[in-house]
Amino acid sequence: MNISFNSQNNIKSFTGLKSSFLAKESTAALRYSFSQKSQNNPRTSSSALQIMASFKVAILGAAGGIGQPLALLVKMSPLVSDLHLYDIANVKGVAADLSHCNTPSKVRDFTGSDELASCLKDVDVVVIPAGVPRKPGMTRDDLFNINAGIVRTLIEAVADNCPDAFIHIISNPVNSTVPIAAEVLKQKGVYNPKKLFGVTTLDVVRANTFVAEKKNLKLIDVDVPVVGGHAGITILPLLSKTKPSVTFSDQEVNDLTARIQNGGTEVVEAKAGAGSATLSMAYAAARFLESSLRALDGDSDVYECSFVQSEVTELPFFASRVKLGKQGVEAIISSDLEGLTEFEVKGLEALKVELKGSIEKGVAFAQKEKVTA
């Protein structure tokens, strides 16, 4: 599907994201990518852009608190041609509602396990927000027994129907569900570590927002790498690596780190039993998905933080900045862990103990509940 625009200014207005989840550099790269396509197409005038809406995306858990706003944001992407929405119930109405939006992607709904294989057929990216949300007093470990089983079942279907797809895991606890997914894919004989991602983008989104507010910076300019994992103290914002360069007092470092680490709890408590961080999570997931789609589309300048198989520490999985390409992870940016402050070094060592346990818990679950190839 080709969509023509008469000027580069229409890219953002087409997606509808007036305050785009793309950073300034990402937006520039997106415009450059589209303009290059225009220049390389002899049938296109020099003033027009050709955006190829050519990727199929499946959201598993699309009727939930994260799934619905995420589906809306994905429907707004000019890179998506087909949007498949799956859930165990109530997804037909979500799909009907979204299908009225005048953006290019075709929306289809799939309900229940009998339709899961059809949902996943020939999909390029699978996003998994399925599972139960956090409630007041719940830790991410409290979610484990329910969500671990859900993720295992869905990943089995992914392995059988679209083993080459990018897989974005949102279901918590991500520190355990990503290792579960990896083990299931290994058991199925289709594991590609370059295409399995734990979505930790919300930690980066929070870090950027809180730092910009604290230091009175333009939000679009701020970039804070966040490493480790995606729960509590395993979330380590590297404030010393903030761009643009900025100075923090010891108290500011302590306060910002604690707020970023406990951002989810802040929302759970504010909602007072009515839910968890669904809207900000959907926004962050949409940002990571858009980055993946740009990489699949040939953009060679795409970087995001993600929880992936890694060798930057002694742990088998670790969240850090990665460069994305057509085949998934092209490079892990290990240099972010060089030249850390004393506070960050202590935080890194402290998080490793908890993260190691969460990873091992996920691996043990998957190995205990082995699946057949």
C-alpha cells in the first residue's frame, strides 16, 4: 500500500501523534527514510513522499487495559498495513471501533485459542500485553504464576505460526517472562535471540519525563538510558549519561532514581484499585513498536533500550540500549556501562542479585513445563 504526501510536514499529522512518541532524532531519521524512498522511485515527484504501509502487526491481549490504547496508537502508524487483534473475549468490539479510523491498516479480530493461529499467520511483529494487571499491594512476582502460563501458551503459538517475527513482551514480570519465552522458543527449535525483546521503554519514557521536569529541559531533547531489568531496583537510570549533559545533586539522583523505579507503583496507588499504568505503557509500547517497524523498513539509525539476551554483564538477559535492524538486534551498546558514577556502580551490583533470581525463576518455570516442538 502506498500513501503519498505532498510535504514532509504531513508525516506527524498523518499518524495523528501531534506530540509524537518519536524523539527529535528519530523523527528526522523517519523523514529521511521516506524522502530517500521518494528519490529512489522514478514515478514519484521530488516533492512527494512514498510511505509503504507494508507490515503486519498482531497484538495479543488487545481487549485489555494496555491492549486497547496500544491498538489505537498502532492503528495510527503509517507503516502498518494489517493490524490483528487477539484476546480471549471482547475483542470484536474493539476491532469494529478501530476499523472506523481513516488510517491505512486493515483491522481484523480473533477470539479464543481456536483463532490464535490465524491471527499470527505471516505476522512481522507480535506484541504481547496479555495477562492480569498489577493491583494495589501486588508485586510483579505476585503476577508470576498467572502471567507465566499465559506467556508460555502464546509463545508456543508464535513459534508454530510466525517464528521469524519480532516478539515484544510486555506481560509482567518482564524479568521472568522474557526468559520463559526464550526457553519455549528453544524447545520449539526456533529461538532467535535477536528477535526477542522485553519492552522496557516505559522506564525510559518516565526517566526522560521526570528529568525534563526536574531540570526544566525541553522534553524532546532529553534522552536517559535505563539499564538492568523492568522491576523495582532492577531499573537503573543512568542519569550521568543524560543527553543533553546536565548536572544533578546527590539528592536529585536519589529522588529521580527512586521515582523512576517506582513509577508503576505511583500510578497503581493513584488509581486506587482501578488499574495500573496502562496508558503510559501503551504509549511506550507504541514507541518501541514504531522503532522496530522503522528498522524493518530499512532505517539504519534506530536505537532503543530493551531487555534482551546479552553479554554486557554475567547475566544472560539485561536491558540496555540496542541498535535495531532488519534482523532484530544489530548491536548492544555496552559503552553505556563504562564510566559510571559510584552511585550507578552500586546500583548495578545491587540489581544483579534480584535480576538473576527473576531470570532463573522464569527459566525454571519453562523447563518444568516443557512444550513439544
